[in-house]
Amino acid sequence: MASDSDGDTIFNLNEVDGLQVTQDKQAVLGGAVLGLAQDIDRLFAHWAQQFGAEERQFSPLVSAAQLNKLEYFKSFPHQVMFPVSLLPDDDNLNAFADDPISSDDALRLTETSPVHQCLAPAACFPVYMSMSGQDLPGTCFVTLRSTCFRKEESLTPLERQTAFTMREVVCVGAQGDVQEYLEQFKQIVVGFFERLSLPVVLERATDPFFNAPTNRKYIMQKVAPLKHEMVYDGHLAIGSINFHQSSFGETFDISCQGSEVFSGCVAFGIERWLFAFLGHFGTDTDSWPGFEDLVAG
Amino acid sequence: MASDSDGDTIFNLNEVDGLQVTQDKQAVLGGAVLGLAQDIDRLFAHWAQQFGAEERQFSPLVSAAQLNKLEYFKSFPHQVMFPVSLLPDDDNLNAFADDPISSDDALRLTETSPVHQCLAPAACFPVYMSMSGQDLPGTCFVTLRSTCFRKEESLTPLERQTAFTMREVVCVGAQGDVQEYLEQFKQIVVGFFERLSLPVVLERATDPFFNAPTNRKYIMQKVAPLKHEMVYDGHLAIGSINFHQSSFGETFDISCQGSEVFSGCVAFGIERWLFAFLGHFGTDTDSWPGFEDLVAG
């Protein structure tokens, strides 16, 4: 069962065509619900196209050294996840292979190899990293879709998953261009939510920083309107609009026509959009909007 | 530079439109090469459709308990990767946040949380797992595309990556149906390689088992023709055709119309197909086949 902000059941996951939930609370998409997820992503790609965004595809593994430059480990040590393997020593591998798992299904990992990468916690970091040291010829727009990974205290299929799918549309360039881009995208999504009567509102927000009160970046988010979330039904952030000022540009030594570079991104959590659509339109596939309905207007 | 089986350079990665290689040897796809990757995947989906395969989308996290039922940890402890997070205790997180990374860019992980999942080492395992305990109404076909993760001793962009993209087409059902399916798919891919004059041949193969000589599954693969690889230029497996006999059915208690269930899968490594196409057709985008050329005939 899925519930709204008052704890009321709004739809039954078992009644959604093509949706299956595994024993470890992961959502498997097929049939109609996979089609809806694809339509939703095509909607994002359609919006990205309006800005001439170039599609790119990155690995879900992100350099730890690069992420450290963003002070990511100081800010989100409770959420970051690492791709770990065993030390490739025969005795070590045999010790694991002989007794890999405990009675409560936790793995008994033996000695692990040095770790140099993280599982992508958000889609857009590799975009800025890929521009390291570059002087951009002009403001540029990139869109990408990635599997992202975050440790969560509790899991709910579609709403809160360890692994989830994020579509982002990123703008890097002159300050005015980035701010205008974010403003235009705000109008696009607000207009969309109004047209479909989806109960989603934009709210100022902060990221869930570790040791928030002493984190410089948290304080910046509190002071300036840097982050807005698209909040469904008063409780679930299905997307966000973020202005990074010049922080990524400075960290990765990016410039634009020789000048300081700014950046912003619009991020969508695809499984959470599915949740919002199912909550609002119900589980009857006949009442779901088609792709043409999504991009109309 | 990419090289062939004789060590000769066959194309320069830097000359491929839209291909970027990160400092940690990961391939970023954009522009023309992303279009080619998408066309190649559409070709696989086109083949899958000929068998009426249903598209599904699974999480890249796979239950360790389920994977253990396949004796996976005994067979591939050197390749399996785990999504690891830090124990969510303030002192533990602060200790990591204060000094997260060493001078050689290896993370200094503090105490980690119990691990119950693995990063998917292949796309198709979750398909069988999702059918656990079921009696199928008939032979069924599923296709899916997943990011997969394997620890490798050395990395080469496109050819050998820790994270890569696998498209699979899976058949689960009656023995005769599965065997006929694999035979038909063999003819499809062999016909394709011939038509495009791609230097790819089907070869009997075994998986890279740990402690191979004593592994029952390795011995089965050696004795019976269970696995064929699509080998490009004599050295790179870009896909495989696999007959699992009744092993997945037995492990996960699946039946088909009350009878023993068999399974087989055809797997394609999308980055490796890109490598083969670039090696064969070169880096001039004008000489690349279009989607209509791929599905013709």
C-alpha cells in the first residue's frame, strides 16, 4: 500500500499494471507502468530539447577524488555508497567463498580492495567533472539520465529507494544565462503541474546535510534561495531546481569565454514521478495521461 | 588508442565523435557515438520483439541471499561487487568525514553497515528471481537492459569496464522452446555478422570461474555446449548465448504448466558492440551503418 501525507492509503502497489515489488522492496517495472515511466522521461527530454540540451551518458561510478573536491564526504557521509570488491588474494577469496553469508542474510565480507570511486549519488556531478580545466565557448546545456545510489534509513518502493533513476538538465555558463534558464524551467514545471492539476508545489529547500548547522554549504542554502523542490502532496520531493552559483566552476577550474562560470540543474526522480502520477491519476491505466497529453499546451 | 588482437592500433578513441574518456578510464557517450549506441540497443530490442519478449526494468541491486542460492559467491568472488555504506553512527561518520581520502586517492572507509545486496553482475538474474515459486502459464520471453558491475584487473574504455551496459533477451519455459529459441537467435546473430561483414564468430566458451577445476558449474560448461560467445576479432566477447538447463528453475522453484522449467539467455555488451563497430567501420561517422541498415534483411 502507498499512503499520502495523512497516512491514508491512496493506491495499492499490487494493483498497478506491470509493477512488481521484490522481497527486498525494490520496484520492478514492466507493462503499462514501464510505458508510463518511459513517457515521463520523454517529457523531461522534450523539455531539455527546448533549451537545446545535448544528451550524454555517464558511468554510474564517480571518482572519489573528484567528489572529495566538492567536500561531498563531509556533507553526505551518511548517504554516500561505494562499489566495493574483495582483495584478489586467493586465501582471501576462498575465505569469503567458503562462508559468504550469515543466517540473517548479511554478507560476511573478507578483506576488501582499496576503493577509488563512489556510486553516483546524483546524475549531474560527472558533467562538471568532465569539463575540468576547460574554457567553454559559450553557455551549454546537457541532459542525462543515470541510476543514482543513496543509503536510506528506510525504504518504500517508488518513493524512497537505495537505487533510483534521475534525469537532469544542466546549464553551465554565464550567470545571467543560468539564472534565466532556471527561471524558465520553473515556469515550465509550474505550468505543467497546474495544467494536469497535479498537487505539486515549488518550495524552498535544503539538502540533508550531515552536521548541517556547521556546514558552510547548508548555511548558504539557508540564506540564499539556491534550491527549490517540487513537492508532491506536501511530503514527497519529486524533483528540484538548483542554482550552484560559481561553486562547481571554481572547484573544477571551468571558465566560459574566459570568465567565471556558473551552473544550475533541474533534477527529476523518475520513480517518484511515477508515484505522484499513480497517487493522482489512480491505478486504472485508462485514466493515465498519454505522452501527447503530457507535452500538450 | 584501441588495439586489435595483434596489438595494432585500429582506431583512436579521441577521434570518435562524442566519445570522452575520463581520468579513471570511463567512457562518456554523447553526440554521434551515443546515437550509435542507441541504434545498437534498438537493434537488440528489435530482435527481442521477434520473440514477443516483454520489456522489464529491474534495480541494479540484487539480493545477496538470492545470488547465494546460485552459488555465485563460490564461483565469482573475484568479480562480485557490493554497494557499501558507512555505519550510521555519528562518531563513525565524523571520523570518515574528517579524513575521507588518502594521498593516493583511496578512500579511508570507517566501519561499514551490514551488506545484503550486490551490484548486479549480469542483467538476467533478477528475472529468474522475480519468478520464484511461480508456475508459469507458458514459455515466456523477457528483455531488459541493465548497468552491470564487475571487478576487473585492468580497465580499457569500451572494452573492459567496471560498470557496463548489458541488454539481455531471456527465455524461460519448456526445454524444447528454450533450445529452439537459442538456435533461432544464433542464426539471427550469425546472419547479421555475415551481412555486415563484421569479424565476429561464435565460439564455445566457459565463464571465468574462481577455482575453476573444482567448480561443478565450470565442469558442466566444459562438458556440454552450454555457452557460446560472440567473439570479435579473435579476442573480445561482445555477447553470449547461454543455455542454463533447469538450474535456475530448480534454484528458484519455478515451473511451467506444472513441469520442470528450463531457461536460456542471449546477452549483449553494448560498449563492446560499440568497440567492434568502431574497430570495423572506423571513426568516420559517414561510414557507420544507420538503424535501417542494422535491421534490414
